Amino acid sequence: MNARHFSLDFLSDMTAEFIKPEIMDSRGSLLLMEFRDSNRNNLSHDFPGAVVVCEPLTKRYAAIPRPWDFDASSCRYERSYLLDGGVANEAGGLIGMTNFRVLFELYRGNRAHATVFTAGGNMSSWSEKAIDDVLPVINYKRRCLGPRRGLLVLF
């Protein structure tokens, strides 16, 4: 494969406004990237300036909006994960630009929350679940392995 096909130059609008992106996850042909605000202190638990899902081969991307109820004074952002879309589509259920989900791992006090953005063309949506009944009380030594078979794996 020729490396020029995997250039991220099509994201030049994003890179002009924000500092260098960080690839957080990948699935199929998609990349999940976070862009930090170049004018901020960039504390690790601030929500990123922009979150983008892109497909380098087709040079398409979608900016993921900030969760509607994210409040930096009461909510701590941990990281994001790229998941398969929840609905089979014309691509046979494979992940693509019209069929993906982004899970945001957030904490409000000691309570873990999963906020999920589901792409759906003009019908994209948000959902939020308190997952403190699944996860133990916050433990700052816990590490996340990432999504495995639709589950968030911690150790």
C-alpha cells in the first residue's frame, strides 16, 4: 500500500484550529481522533476541543458533537472508544462512516457514566447510562484495555 493514501491532510481545517491530533482508537477502516485546544491548558481530563471519526482512504470525516450534558465543573472526561454501529446497514453490518458509535467514558464524582454517540446520517443520537452498577467505585489505578466484543474491558 502506498502511504500517501493514508494522509490526514484532508483534516487541515481541524489541525489549523487545534494542536496535533491523537488517534484514540480504530475499527475497520475508521480512526477515532481527539484534537486538543491549542489555547488551553489541556488538562488530561478536559473534554477535547474536537472529536472526529475519519476514513483516510475516502478522506471523509464526521465531527462528533460534545455530549449535551457535559459540564466540566462536575464531570471528568477519561477517554473515548470507537464501537461498531448498533444497526446492520447496506454494508452488511460492517462499521463505516454511516454506521459507528463513539463511547465516552465519564465520571461524575465516583460514578462512572457511559455516554454513547450513534451515527445515523441525519438521525444521529446520544444516549447515556450510569454504569456504576457494573464498574466498581472509581479506582485511579485501574486501567482500561478498551472495547472487546462490545464490552469495556478493565483491569
